[in-house]
Amino acid sequence: MTGLRRGEQLQLRWRDISEFEHKANGRDYSLVKITVRGETSKVRKTRQFVIKDHDYFDGLFKLLQPRFVKSQTDFGKKAKFADALIFSTNGSTAITARAIGYHFDKVLEIAEINDADKRGLVPYSFRHYFITQRVNSNLTPTAVAEMCGTSCAQIEKTYYHTTEAKMISNALADYYVKDGMLVPR
């Protein structure tokens, strides 16, 4: 959903997330701006991007915030929830790779995906899916690279060929249809 690397996810704090409303074409959209801090990024550069999946973070917040507040019993040592890690059971310790793997396997089981090993599905596959979806939505490789904290060359090399429809569209980009015939521009 976010295209974040595992290390970026595990170091994401609630202060790195901000929700806002955006109006487009007469409709309101709930959006989330994510800030990946340079010190937590593989490429050591801070980046910000916006995604549409507000409900996921809202639900996670409603689940974790009361638990965090309840666990902070010593008034003098209360930590701000904004500083708590998002993917944590206690707000201060990131969940383990083992826990991620366990829950990933459970998600695959619930989704009835039985050939995950044969298909090479791992938690990192979500990042690949996110990037593929952005490329197939006709975002430029530069825009996708900015969102994902990688190079434009890496996006082009790995993802740009993703669908036959995109390849056909690229092949016919400098043609137009006139009287039922393809005519070069």
C-alpha cells in the first residue's frame, strides 16, 4: 500500500504520518502524507509522498493508540504517541522479521494463495506490487522513483515493460487513427 522498504516501515513513527482531505472533481478524498526520514531510508534522503489509503492508518491508530496510552503508566515517563513506532507492539520496539513472516504467511493462507513459494512471494513483493501499480497507472518513472526512494533507472530497468498493453501503447504513441487507419504523426 505504501511501497516502503521493510526497514523504512519498521522505523516509521506516527509523527511521520499526516492525514488530510483533498477535493477533486467535486468529491472529497481522505489522503495520507508519509514522510520517510533520511536517517531511516536506505538512500539516506528524506522524501514525502501521498497515498489514498487513509482508512488503513486510521484503523491502525484507533487500535494502537489506546493500548499505548494504557501501557504508559508512569506519568513522569509518558512518551508522546507521535514518537511511537507504528509497527510495534509497545511503541518503542519494532516488530521482528519473524513476526512479519508469520503474519505474511497467515495473509497468504487467508487469501488461499497456495503456491507462494513457487511464485517467490515474500513480504517485499508488496513493494514490487506498489511500484508495478504506479507504473501501470501511467505515472512517469521519475514520479515513481521519487515516491519509492529509488532511481529512475532502476524503475525503468525493472518495471517499465510490465504489461503488453503498455508496450502496445508505447509502440503506437506517435500514430493517430484517421478514417479507421493508423497514420504517423
